[in-house]
Amino acid sequence: MTKMRIGDHDIVTANIYEILLDNFPDMIHSVDPDGNILYANRTASRILGYTNEELLSMNIREVYAPEILPALERGFKELRRDGDKTVQSLLRSKDDGRIPVEIRSFSIYDDQGRFVRTFSILRDIRQLKELQNSLVHAGRLAAIGETASGVAHDINNPLTVIVLSADALLRELPEGSLEDPATRRRLISAATGIRRAASSIERLSTHLRNFSRGMKEKHERVDLFDSLSDAQFILSNKLMKHGGQVTSHVKKGIHFISGCPNQIEQVFINLIANACDAMENRPQRELTLAVSPVDREGVPCWKCDVTDTGGGVPEHLREDIFQSFFTTKEKGKGTGLGLSISRSIAKDHGGDILLAVQTGVGSTFSLVLPMLQES
């Protein structure tokens, strides 16, 4: 029998670990204190489109999307300080494609406690994002379905104005004289009413059409007032049935972020709809909307509060409610995806959703998003 020397055993063990890491289904990389890539496995090369030699000659900042580099710098500092970090981020492939990833990173220190390198596992979550977008789109269509019962009522009001105004014009035009000031005023009033009512119908149809379209991933300048107003518009029928008081302290032209308007609107739809459901059958039904500035780990943010006077969320459920498919609603009244998707959207925008509860009095769900830094 051939005896294996200690050195041989170490070499074999090292080779086994190298093979395992190289063929691991997720990307793995390690970087030094300056961000230079010291190790990258075969999966990273395959997904990013670089050869291993190319990756080992690069800095980690070169494989992350430029738009998230400020967040990368903050995260790198926190990782060196705290020792581990889990975050979602965005890589840039060799062909300039974008790859969303979930990253679990660890810091490695020497015997004197000095930071030496990182060890990071990166999971490609493109399929998960596609599923999430499909679920968000399904949620949007469900919101439109819920709104459809009230659309006829909303359209009938301006249509009635159009019909009556058109009838008035038909009566006045043959019989009246355009030189008569009173007739002229009546005709102008009727025409103005038609224009205003037609604009209402146009706004309704345009908004429903835009809302039902697929998600736009491109970020742009977003006024939170518009997102909240559009969410209330989509949920107008639900708010009317809810029968409570809605108070908004949000003003136009003040609270701006960089984000996807449709996604931010979807978050507000979920939060407002949940608030209405929480206040169902409650004697006091008050929905309050407010936005205020906050500092989040040194980043200036807007905190968008949706406050209800429902029964609150029991303490033992306050973490579970953000889990996928968890719901406290009756069967058939909720999928358990609204808050999970909403928090995921918030995190994709560099923010989060927080919960504050006054048991038996109500809840406040706060969407926290980085302020738009105007140049």
C-alpha cells in the first residue's frame, strides 16, 4: 500500500477545493483592499464574458454597473468594518449587459486583525427578476380589474356633461344669434364643458392604458406627489367603497427621486390598498399620506408614510408579512406577494420599506428612497 505524505494530502485537498470552487453554480470572487480581483471562478468568467486572465487583471469596479458604483463604495467600507454583508447589486458584463445579483460577502483578516481580502458568492437572479416583474405586471392587471367596476361610473359623469353640452349647442346654434352676448356666453360655456369632460375621459383612458403596460426598467426623475396621486387615482373605486377620510400632506414639485415611475406607483398601490383592507369594518377609517426627509446610513432620503387606523400588525407577524406568499387576509382576498414585491422594488431603488405599529390603533408603512441629487 502506498502511503500518502502530508504534503501530498495538502495538495490533493487544495485541488479538491479548487475544483469545487471553480465549478460552483454561483459566481465567486475575492478582491484585495484596493478592489483588485485576486480570484474569480469559472462561473464568473462564463456569466460575465471575460476570460479568467482578463478578470485577474481587473479591478472589481470594472465589473459593476457604473450607476451603482457609489453604493458599491459604501458597501465595501461596511464590509471591511462589519465582516460580512448581504446585498443585491448589478454587474456589467463584457458586452455591457446588466446582470442583477444577490451577493453574500465576507471579510478575511490577518492575525493582527487587518483586512486582507474579501470572499464573495454572487447569485445570478435574472430569472427571479423576470418572475418578479411578471408578478408585478399581474398585480397591475389585478388592480385594473378591481378598478374596472368603477370605470363605468367614472366615465358616465363626464359623458353626461358632454351629452348635455352637445344638446345645448344643437339647440342654440340654429335658434340663437352669435352676435347676441348671452347666446355667445352659453355656447362658450357649453364648449368649455365639453372640452373639460373630454379631457377627463382622455386622462382616464390614457392612465389605464399606461398602467397596464409592461414595466419600464429605465430610471428617471420621479416626483413622489405624482406617484401617490396616480396610485390614488387607480384605487379611486376602492377608496370610495372604503368610505373613510384620506388626508395627504404631500406637495407637488418638492420630493424627487430617481426611479422607475411604474414600479414606485405599484408600491404605493400595494401600501394604500393594504391600508384600506386593514381598516375594513373599523369605526374610524383615516388614511394619511406624508413625506419627510430622513438620513439613512449617511444617505439623504425621503420617507413616504402611509398611515392607517386599522388594528395594527401583531408583533409576532411583523417580519413574516414581508415574506412571499404570507398573508393575513381571508382566502381569495390576498396572494401574499404585495409587500414582498414592494420591498424588493424598494431595495432595487436603494431603499427599503419600514413598519411602525401602534397596536390596536393603526400602522405606518414607510417607503424610504434616496433623494434625487440634482446636479
